Amino acid sequence: VQLQACGGGLVQAGDSLRLSCAASGRTFGSRTVGWFRQAPGKAREFIGGITGSSSAIWYGNSVKGRFTCFRDNAKNTAYLQMNSLKPEDTAVYYCAARRVPDTTVVRYESEYDYWGQGTLVTVSS
């Protein structure tokens, strides 16, 4: 499975962005997709994830109520809708996928098997 994340850019505080994570392979619909971000000088942070069937979705406290994970398995693509962006959301954002199906969202970086290349989101104040 190969993942390609895109959609990052430079926006102002309060703006919205939608990140996409396009996957190759026929089994994408069974895989949990996690979204991570890494701000300058900080460790990578898990911010949200969605199981293959969208039956379970999880958000970190830092983005809850502002970000939404969803997916279109027919298009082999997962999305991260980011609203009300803040300067502290500035980071490189990564999508990742697991090899095995899940019924709950796995939140540990080491449990993800496939990674996209990252896309930079910069939020100016």
C-alpha cells in the first residue's frame, strides 16, 4: 500500500483546509487510517483516525470539534477536514494506514504500517 497525502498550504487563523490521503491497493477499505502531525521541535502527535468501515472515529483533544476524519473507500481516499485553524496547528501532517482491519481506532504510531510523505500546513496569525 502506498499513501500520498496532499492539501497542505499556508492559511490564516480561522481558515479551513482539507487534507487528502490517497491510497493504492484494493484493500484500502479495510484499513484504519490515522492522521498524525509533527510541529517544529516537537514529537509526532496522533490527532485522529478512522476505521475502514468508518464505524469508529477518534480525535485528539487538541483538534476535537474542529477537525473531521472521513473517507471514501470507492475512491481509496481518506480525508481530514480542518476548520477554525489556529497557529498552533502549524505542522507537517501525515496519514498512515494499518495492515490489519480494526474495530477501534489505534492511536500508537508504531502500530501503523504504511505512511504518506507528509504535507505542510502553516497557519498564520
